[in-house]
Amino acid sequence: MKIAVFAGSFDPFTLAHQDIVARALPLFDKIIIAVGVNSSKKGLMDFEDRVAGIKLLFENNTQVEVQQFTGLTTSFCRTVDARYILRGLRNTTDFDFENAIAQNNLILAPEIETYFLMARTGLAHISSTIVRDILHNNGDVSTLVPAAVLGFIKKG
């Protein structure tokens, strides 16, 4: 079974994230969206709400599973028998950063390959950081975040 892990903080999970998962589904038998837990970071959303929103978004898709994890992505991949890491790229800055991580992941776990998907035109401008900034300034993010996830974002 071809299992990929799509790991991130997903604070919040955006339409760009959703698009990466949707486009990767034909490539893998299962995609595990792994919500990274970093207890030293205070995010916009509680970890439980991040997981719940993403689960609701993909509730009718048996190919998608959502889990929380801590530690190295490669270690998590081994625990769920995933041989692939899925990453999205918006621009060359993302490429440089993600390429360095992918190279180090290959040293840590040579059996796990990273697959990159370029962001779709019209979604490359979306990042969780920008969404958080818009929210902190009382802006509307309904065109950037799936409705299922939007319901879990606490206002104020």
C-alpha cells in the first residue's frame, strides 16, 4: 500500500492545503494528514480543533486519515508504514527550504521519499501565516480556508 504523510502545523488548514491533498489522492492509496504538535508554540487554533476541522473536511474520503504527531516526520512515517512525504511548494523560497529538509530526511530515512506538488495557480498566495495575520486584523478569510475548517477558528 502506498501511504504518504502530509505533515504540518496546519494553523489553519487552507484551501491550498486541501488542493495539494486532492491532487495527490490519485498518486497514493492513503494520505495521512499529520498535524504536528509543538507544545512550546501557541497557535491560532487548538490542536484538537485543527484535527477536528480537517477530519470534518475529509469525512467522506476513506483515502484520507488525520492524526496528531510529535517529533520527526520521518519517525512518524515509520510508525504508520508510510514510504512517502507529501509537500506543497508555492515559490522558489519554499523550494529551497523544503529541498534542504528533504535532503536531511533522506539521510535520516533513506527508504522514505519526498514528493513535491507545486501550488495551483490562484492558490499560491495562500499561507497559514497570512491567514492568521488577516484574522488577527479582523479580516475575512472565507475565500482562503475551507468552510469545514473555518467553523473551528475562534474569533477574537
